[in-house]
Amino acid sequence: MGMDIHIFWDALAPEGLELPTSRLIAKAMDIPVDITPNPILCNGFVREREQFNAHSILDSLDRYKRRNRIASPILLVMAQDLFRSQHAYVFGLARPTAQAAVISSARLHNEFWNLPKDDTALIERLAKEGCHELGHLVGLVHCNDPRCIMANPENLEDLDRKHLWFCSICRDTIRNVYDTAREYQGIDVKKTSDVS
């Protein structure tokens, strides 16, 4: 695993929120973050659902990383709604074997839920969901502590209830991964499937 995180910010993702979101992610993950415009074509739109298949997005990210020999984790932030098989929607999805993750702002906006616009809440939600998916890339599983970033949010209320930090168990796991990666540059954390 590289020692920095690349965030690809899609052209349709909320404009002007890149910097505050990336700062929160960098602080919570305790690792440098680099933001660039999204260079990949997002495949996987399913017209009947008006959503993107998150697995297809991860396939595109995986191909892009291999083609460009990028070892560092990549988080794609997009505006379009995401789903995965047997789920009506997901806030995000990670593929640890590819060191790639995607999150969507679609259901993180207050406006989606007929609530007043709140960019501060949106930034925090983007950072929480981004950190959650990045946590999967370093080997973390869902946490039983409902305040931990790695708790699995089933809805917006669950996401809002979480704090923008990792519990002590998850934080220790991250430190161990970072220490190992620093010692043995180029190590990859592997898992067998995509996780949300």
C-alpha cells in the first residue's frame, strides 16, 4: 500500500467541497491526501434504476490503476446514486484487492431527504463515508461501536450518529498496517470481495 491517498473528484460531485472534505479525511486517516479531477469514464449506469452499479465503477478504477501502475489507494467521489446487487442503494463501496473505493454524494445531501441544504453536514458525511471505505482498503471490517467510522450505516441517521474517528481497536489496526507498510514499502492489504 502506498503511503498516500488519491481522491478523484468527479465533475458532477459537489463543487467547492473537495478541500474541506479531503482535509477531514487526511486528519482522520492520519495520512496525506491528494485531490485530482476524476480521469476515468464511469461505466455501469442502469437506466431502469437511474443508478450506477458500484461494482462496475470499481472495475473501472481497478483497470485505471493497473494501466497507470498506481499502487496508492484511490477514492472516487461522485454525485450519481450507487447500488450493488441485492441493495437498493449504497453510500459507497470498496474493493480492497484493487485498493479502490467509490462514494456517492447523492443520498448524503439533505435535499435528497427533503431537509434544508447544509454543506457542513454534507462535508462531514462525505468525510465519514470516505474514511469508512478507505478503512476497508487497509483491512478493517465493520465495527460494533456505533460511533466508530467503521460502523456499518444502514441509513443517513446511522451515518450522522457516527463520529469522525476510529475506535481504539480500529485505530490500532490502522497503525499496524501503516507501520508494516512503512517498513516494507509496497505491501498490499488483500481481501476477497467488495465491501460497503
